[in-house]
Amino acid sequence: MSAFGSGGTRRYLRGMAVGWDAVSAVLRRPALWPTAVVQVLRLAPTGWWRRRPFLPLPDSEYLRFRLQTQYGDSDHEPEPDDVVRWLEWSKRFGKAVG
């Protein structure tokens, strides 16, 4: 089921509201901006620009899975500090293998 079918829109929009807290946390750390862009594009489904909402949002099922494994609840909202920590790890890991 799509993120925008049968109640999915509300769930995605609620996640986007919390996502702004994470975006704000990342915006305060310019050194993470390039890493954030790379990760957003990696998580975006192929051809995201051809489907509404025309944003590189991760697949809703993948996002629910990641929230379940991170917090034990697929409805738990991502915490900004966790997003920043993940981006810092991604940046270090990329340098280690790149």
C-alpha cells in the first residue's frame, strides 16, 4: 500500500512535521549537509520525481520498518538527535570506505 492510501497521508504528514525538527537539527550543522543530501537521495525510491508528492521521501513501509527496529514502535516519531548521530556515522563510514 502506498504512503498516501487509506490513512497513509496523515501518517506521512505527521512524520513530516517531526521531520522538520530533524531538518532543523541538521540545518544547524552545515558540515552534515552534503551527507544528508546523499542519504536522502539513497533512500528515495527510483523515479520519485514522477510520483506525488514529487519529493524524495523514503518508501512508507521501509520507514515503518526502520522506526520499528529503532524504537520498537513503527509509529514512534524519529528523534532529531538520532538523525544527526546517524548522519555523523554515515559521514565517517563514507570516508572509511571511500
